[in-house]
Amino acid sequence: MRPSIQSHRKDEHVFLAEKYFKATASAGFADVRLLHDPLPEAAVAAVRFDALPFGWRWPLYINAMTGGSAQTATLNGQLARIAAACDLAIASGSQAVALAEPALAPTFATLRNNAPHAFILGNLGATKTPAQVAQAVAMLDADAIELHLNAVQELVMPEGDRNFHWLDAIAAIVATVTVPVVVKEVGNGFTREALAKLRRVGVTTVDIGGRGGTDFGQIENARRPRHDASYLQDFGQTTVESLLEAQGSGLTILATGGLRTPLDALKALRLGASAVGLSGLVLHWLLQDGEAETIAHLKVWQTQLTGLMALVGATTLPELTTVPVVLAPTLDHYRTQRGLPHP
Ligand code: FNR
């Protein structure tokens, strides 16, 4: 079968995400300081991550990336085995291509085949019907569904959608599907106002998907014949700004976008995330170092995140949220201009 444009696009996304991967990201974590307490009065062995979203074992997950081509089917199999080995939840890349071309379903179903017991999130755009969501869930025997919001990507993508009326479709999905729904941005961040809109239609969990890591404005611009939309690179709110936007939202907040170290993860959790997602970094590890080393990298993160909790005197996530935090002047300026509370 000749690969379709959608199938080819999946390979291009992987290639371009890795081409533009930066070891140091700009998601805002450098502007957040957690104060060091020289008397933490906590022990690493006492740290517990419990009461996590969906009963997850770790406040860390592998977020949506791929599927839809032969190459990405291989990656999905590897990612699933990595998730299983590290006891992490994992999200599929957008399954829309497999709804359009059912022959591509196995490139996604390999996630479930390689991680029979993992918590797997399906993934579709927010334009789909409840019946299509049910199909995507069945394809993976998924435990939840992510609905991605990607207006910047669609606009820059030569073949992208040009209609951004999504709220009614989200409301219909939330009202009818049987699995939990996570609404996510793909790397351009969130506002308080958008979170309120989602809450009004019954959404309970949002991944604020902030700017600073993988940048779909940049990736799709590279796919444009004239590369004439480079100004939309770096558009939107960073992951940290988006976490400030989410203060007091009343939603369960997940945070993905440009996390590079376990300390970034600790800061995101301190700023109210219930769990953090990694995409580009895991892909980078996998492509550069292979499956076994990626598992080793993630296990280091798990060990170090646990250690960092004790370092700041927290044995649980609720305790972590009381650790004193100081924001750099530009970030605090953003916060006050937006009328957001200090975290
Ligand atoms: C993504 N991302 C993504 N998100 C989504 O909801 N559906 C998708 O199909 C994809 N596809 C995709 C492909 C590749 C190659 C990458 C690297 C990423 C976005 C991803 O889930 C995440 O929101 C962003 O990548 C930001 O996180 P990182 O990469 O900075 O950790």
C-alpha cells in the first residue's frame, strides 16, 4: 500500500521533532525557584505518590506522539514496552489517521499488545464524534481518551483544518463516552479563560501542554513549501505560565511541554500539576540511545524525583504544594498582569 499523506506526515513529525530537539528547553522552569530547606525533616523512604489521577503509580507519563506508519508502529511498540517496564501510563499519538484508513489501526494497537496492563490513553482531535471516540478507545482497549487542541499546528500545517469551533464536540464527547476524557494542548499552552470554558462543559482533567519543548509551529513550518510561518514558532504560554493560569481552576491539571529534568517535574508538581508528561525527551532518548537505555533514563527520573521530594521536605504531593516558591521578575510580572494568584 502506498503511504498516504497522513501516514507520511507521522514520519515527518518524528524526524522534525528530533531534528529540533533541544537539550535545554524554555518552558519557564528556570524562572521558578523552590526554596531550599536545610532541615527537610523527611526521608526518601517515606515518600509516597498516592491518590494520583486514574490510580497511576507515578506522577509521570509518556505523552502522545505517534502511530500511523510502519516506522511509527515500531516506535509505538518500543514506547509501550518502556511504559510497561517503568510502570507508567502512556498516551497514543492521534488515531485520526486510523479512523480514516482502518488498515493503519495495528500501528496503534501495538501499544496495547506490548503493554497489556498499562494505563493507555487514546488520542484524537476535538473535532470528532462520540462514536469515533468509542472506535479509538476500542482500537487500543484504552483506559482514557485524550482530545488534543492544536490550533497553531492546524493553521501552520499546509493541509490543516481552518475551523476552530471545538467546544460543542468536546461537550458531546464528555457527556457520552464511558472512559475519562483528558483535554490537552500540544505545546502552545493554556489560559485561565480556556480552562473555565472546558470546566463549564464538564471536562475535569486538562493537560495544559505548554510552550518550551516540542514546537508544532516550528515543525509544521518546516513542512510548508515556502517556510513562511516561522513567526509562529514560540507562540503561546510556557508550561510554567500555563500552570500559573491553572491556579485555582478546580480541574485536575497535568503538565507537559519542555520538561528536561526531575527538578522541572518537581516544580510542575509544586505549581499544581497532579502528574507531568514527557514526549520529545522520551523520543530523543529512544532514537539516540534505544529502548533499554530509555527505560534506564526513566528509572533514574523516578528515583531522583522521589529523592527531590524528600530534599524539599515533602513526603506526599499535598505536602509539596506548601514548599515556598519564588518567581523571577518577568514571570511574576506575567502573573500580576493576568491577575493570577501567587502559587
Ligand atoms: C506530539 N504531540 C502530540 N500530541 C497529541 O495530542 N497528538 C499527537 O498526535 C501528537 N503527536 C506528536 C508527535 C511527536 C513526534 C511529538 C514529539 C509530540 C505533542 C505531545 O503530546 C506534547 O504535548 C508536546 O510534544 C510537548 O511536550 P514535550 O515534547 O515538550 O515533552
